[in-house]
Amino acid sequence: MPKVLLYITSKIIWVFSFYGTCSNDNRAHVHAGKKGVDKFCKIWLEPQITLAHQGDLTDKQIKQLLQLTEIHKEKLLQQWAKFKAGETLKILTIKE
């Protein structure tokens, strides 16, 4: 499960990842959640940002993640393209 983006705040570390099985999926998406949560949510990146499933996150956390995903959509899509091409991914780290 390669991590592709870490968004670090004073209270939470948000982790955005791709799973190995994601390479079988043609539609770009990311799995995201806060560090330490067992079940991440799944967010479609195209054709628009939408929630596929919520995982172990609250509605408030989902709202925050959807906003972060929208802000960093282009970076996530670039990471998706590298992932699909089999390239090595560098974790992008953003500190608030």
C-alpha cells in the first residue's frame, strides 16, 4: 500500500494511499484516512471528487478529506499516473 501524500496538521496526520489492487482499476481513486484508523475511505478522483465508501471515518472527517482531496487533486492524479505506469512513488508531504 504505497503512501502517496501525507497532510500533517497539529492534531491529525491524514494519509492518502493506493492499494496494490488499485492498479486493476482504470478509474483514478485514492484511499484516505487519519493515521491509526483501520479502514480508510475510498475517494474517486475522476470525473469529479466523490466518496465511494466511508471506512471508519466520521462525517466531519470525510468532509475534511474531500476538501483536501479537491485542493490536492492534481498532485494525486499525477501520483495515480505514476502508480499506473509502475513508477516509483515519492511521498508528498504537506504541513499545515
